[in-house]
Amino acid sequence: MTRYIFITGGVVSSLGKGLMAASLAALLQARGYTCRIRKFDPYLNVDPGTMSPYQHGEVYVTDDGAETDLDLGHYERFTGVPSRQSDNVTSGRIYQQIIQRERRGDYLGATVQVIPHVTDAIKEFAKADTDGLDFVLCEIGGTVGDIESLPFIEAIRQLRNELGRGQSVSIHLTLVPYIAAAGELKTKPTQHSVRELAALGVQPDVLVCRCEHPLPVSERAKIALFCNVRQEAVIPALDAKSIYGVPLQYHAEGLDSEVLRAFDIEPGDAPPLDRWSDIIERVQNPEGEVTIGVVGKYVGLPDAYKSLHEALVHGGIANRVKVNVRWLDAELFEGDEDAITAQLEPMHGILVPGGFGERGSEGKISSVRFAREHKVPFFGICLGMQMACIEGARAGGVADATTTEFGPTEQPVVGMITEWMTEQGLQKREAGGDLGGTMRLGAYPAKLAGNSVVSSIYGTHDISERHRHRYEVNTAYRDTLEAGGLVFSGMSPDETLPEIVERPDHPWFVGVQFHPELKSKPFDPHPLFASFIEAAVKQSRFV
């Protein structure tokens, strides 16, 4: 029977519940258990797909086309288990489903209420698609005490009763702040947070305490006494130099052992963690370093490019080098050649990531031109590939080349795709339609040209990668672009949609319509990122 681990947070947000959940799942996997992690998000958006990256960070896309919370990226990177639509739910999606049921008359005239209808829907989500799993970890977004999270806390209270004794464990992550003026760690916020959670009917079995300084035994004993948990179940969580050291750190503090004991499972021998030790050894002892300039639109918030940053780190792990990421605002490059040269000349590689809207687009195009003319390794992702094609068309004589995303144009090198095939059949989109959930989303196959750079990188001619976009490169400009050296080296199986472009005469110049960063893992770096960083290492020897 599947066991459940419910993870809540207290005191403040952004303490690292997602990272803790991912680390715990990785430790349980190392012990031979099968795990899946789920995220409950209390906000009223149906999904984060229409939210600004400045509001919520990146949107993480699954193989089956779900737009989800960025924590699911941590889950995949740490466990290697592909996330699914059923692994992320929001209050908005729950209420949407309930209202649709009510309109259909499914409730047979009953008054629809938070209890039992909303809580029942949350429990249905928690229990769906769990056959054959040893553990399901459910992370509740936000902080205990938030009005939005109350139905989720109530749902896990009910579910713990329904599952029965020994089938669920509650982990509460809190902050133990250090007051510099007093020179002390303060446990009172943790006490209040646990008291509030207990007042809602959920008594934690394990407490994870984020702190900047070591948590003395006396303070652990105090927390255990006031919060009604075993002293050994008070787990310190100090800041780590690398997130990939967190599983080792939690294991050293006994997190996985205490969770198993809470289930009345004898932990037994320590799990093999060589994979994580090797990753940390490579991170902490690099044999060199490179600097990558990321020319983007949302560079003020690194979480907007979370998976991208981690994929670059993975590329460094594959090449045993440290990757220094320089976040560069594309708007600052518009019309200022001196700024472009000053900022990009020291870079060993240039990456233009995905994004939406016209702001900063000319700066991105200028960055592509710099990379092409100065033979600097270039990687364009999604919008970055489209900007590379627009730059290539302009260099080939199409001076007004642009995209219909920015308005009507007579030279639509990039345009909105209106229909495409999926496993569910033909999908259609109309201009002016809903924005949410209407992009080309999820995993799609592509065919690579036999003699291409990318086919040698992948080691195959058939790939599947995740997409999130509503505009495509116009194949009517293919001859123009290829005459200028920008080759279409990857296409959809029906040869209608360009997936990859490259410049064979360049040291490393690749643009992809998909998001390879979403599938990269520290123990299995994506081949494109590994190859890009390898090219940057070669470039560093000439700069």
C-alpha cells in the first residue's frame, strides 16, 4: 500500500520545501523505494501558465503538456522521475472542476461547500495515479496560516485519518532565525507555527528547521519539548553551498531515517549515495571555469530561468568546470554597439533563452549577431532560436525580417502557428483566443539531419523534447536562411515545423524551438548543454 508524506511550511515562505521534498525522495530512492512528488498550490490561477515570471518564477512543462510550478523541476532533477499533469494542482483548477460539476448537476442538488466538496477533490488529486508506488510526497505551497491554504490543510487532516495509522507522516519546515544583536537562535517562531498547524488538526511527526547557524542540542531539545516531537525528529537544515549537496546534508542529519521510523520502518544500513558524492566532488573541485552570458528579459529574477541555470551547471558538471552565469538585460543592448561589445566580448558563450513579447528583442538579435560575427559559441532556446532566424534573415538581405508576435509585418520570418498534430488529433488556435493552455505544450518528436552537428551531439536521429510556444519559424524563408549558412537541422516528423537550426561553419551555433533545460539532470546532463559548455571551454582558451 502506498504511504503518504505531507510537507508543510511555516513562519515564512521560500524556505525550500520543494528542495527538501526532492532531497527526501532521492534518499528514499537510494534505499530502494519508489517515489512520486506532488505540489498543491493554493493560488486561484488554474496553472502558472499566464503568470509573469516575476510573480512566480519559471513555468515548468511536463511531457504530457502541463504548465506547472517550478518545484516540479527540482523533483525531476533530483529523482529522475518524469512529472505529470497529475502532479500539480492549484485552488483554481480544483474550483474550476467543482464548478463544472455543479453546472452539469453532478451534485444532485446538494449545496456545494468547501467541506466536503473542495476537500474531497483535493483528496482525489492526492490519491490519483499512485498504483505501485511506495511513497507519495505531497508538498503544500505557501505558509501555514495563509487563508488560501486552509482547504488543503483540512484535506490532509482528513486524509491522514482515512489512511489509518502508519500510512502517513507529516513534515513541517520552519525557520529558526538568528538574532545577531542577541547572538542567539530563536525557537519561538517554530513553536508558534507548529501550534497553529496543530490547531488545524495536523500534528507534525518530523520538524525540519532552516537556520543559518548550527542548531545546538539544547535548542533541538527545547523545540522537541514544546512541539511534541522526538528530539531526533528535529532536523537542522543549514544553508548549503550547492543544492546538490542537500541530499547528503539531510542524510547526515538523519532525515530519511526519521521519516522511515515515523512509518515504523527500520531504516537499516545507510543507502548508497555515491552518485551525489560524485556530483559534489565535481562541483567543489572544478578543473577550470567558463563564463556564459545569458541575454534575457527577466534577468532581474533568476528563478525565471531556474531550469536553465541548473542545466548550465549540469553542463559544467559534465565537463568538470565551474560555470559562471552572467545575467544580461537584453534592453541595455538595444542601439548601443559599445555596450554590446563591452558586455559580450569577455563571454565564453552566449545564450538567448525563451520569453514572450517585444521588449528586449532587438538586444537579443544584436547578441546573436555578435556571436555569429565573433565566432562565440551561441545557444538559442525557443524565442532565442526565433531571434537567430530573424538575425539570419536580416544578414541575408531581408532588412525588415521580424515576427508577427510583435505586430503585423510584411516579412514574417516567425509567425503564429494556427494548427498542429498531437496524439489527441489536430489542435487549432485562433488569434485573440485564450492565452492559458493554448500553446504548443509538452513532448513532441523531431527528426535530425544525418550529417548535422546536433545529430552527432545527441548520438541519434530521433529525439523528443518539451515545447512551450505559440509561434514558429516560417519555412517559406528556409532557402534564404540556408543560403546564409543557417541550416534547418531538425524538423517535425511531417517536415512542417522547424525544430533546430545550426551554423556548420561556426564553432558552435545552435538554436532549438524546444526547452532542453527541462530534461537536464545533474547525474544526466542534457547533451546540448554538455556540448555547449565544452565549446565554451575551448573558447576560453582563446579569450
